[in-house]
Amino acid sequence: MASRIWDTSRLLRIEGVNVPHIGYGKMVGGLKAALSEKVTLDDQAETVLFALRPNMITGWYNAVW
């Protein structure tokens, strides 16, 4: 963690499809529900879980390599 505050390790931001009733959106909703029991979900958290459709990340690897 960049802030070096140990409590921030329990903060998590989830970025994903925002259609809660079908497909990947339903998966994101399930992740949020399950993880919220263990960590605090926060839109400003330093740690991010990307739960996106595979075709949404096409080309990301080109920028890295």
C-alpha cells in the first residue's frame, strides 16, 4: 500500500460491469456481496479488483509490453 497504513489493506474497490441482473454484472454483484463480508468496499481504495468481460481488456497488454 502506498499509504503504508495497515488498515487500508482492508479497503477494496471493484471495477466491473454494472448490469446486476445478467452475465458479468451478476458476477460482479456476487463478488461485491461475498467480499463485503471480509473487506470494506470503497470507491477510493488503493487496491482494485477488475472484474470485466474479457473483451474489455483487449489491447491492455500492448501498452505494457
